[in-house]
Amino acid sequence: MALGHVLTANRLSDGIVVFLTATSAWSEKIDEAVLAREPLAAGALEKRGAEFEDTNLVTGAYLIEAERQGDAIVPTHVRERIRACGPTIAYLGAQTPPCQADAPAVAA
């Protein structure tokens, strides 16, 4: 397991939670995010997030603590896991959560 930080924000066009990838694109899938494992790398992610905010592509960019578990990136806090995986119940016809049902529990 590799502990680090992922940059997250909300896309301004629709409010969807997004994650910064290694190619400086924004993805709705946390598993595609770049995981910064050193403080300088995390700082570079924050700087890149501010640049995207300045161009009005995203808002509220901030780092979250996460860890790599195999091919998955799992946030270490419940709030961020809910942001990454979506609602904890089905709504408006959405029946399949975007994260694995058998993912390990995370700290509160």
C-alpha cells in the first residue's frame, strides 16, 4: 500500500467531483488520479489545481489523503470516499455505485 495525496475538485460545468490525472486531465474516476507520495509532488498538484481554478475549469481544488491498494486508489477518510464513490444509496435510477462494493473500510 502506498500512502499519498490526490487532488480533487468540482468541475464548474456540472459540479461533478473530479480528480487530477498524471496527464493534467480531470477524471471522474479516482483510480485514474495521480497519487503524490512526497510533499513536493503534493505541492505541485496544489499549484496545478490553482491554475485550473484560475481558468474556471474547476472549483474548490484540494488534496485528500489516499492510498493505492492494487489498481485502486482508496481515500483514507469516509467523507472523501463518499465523494469519490457517490451516494451511499441508489437514487434517480442509479443502481450501481461507481466503486467496488468489496472495497475495504476506511477511517472516519
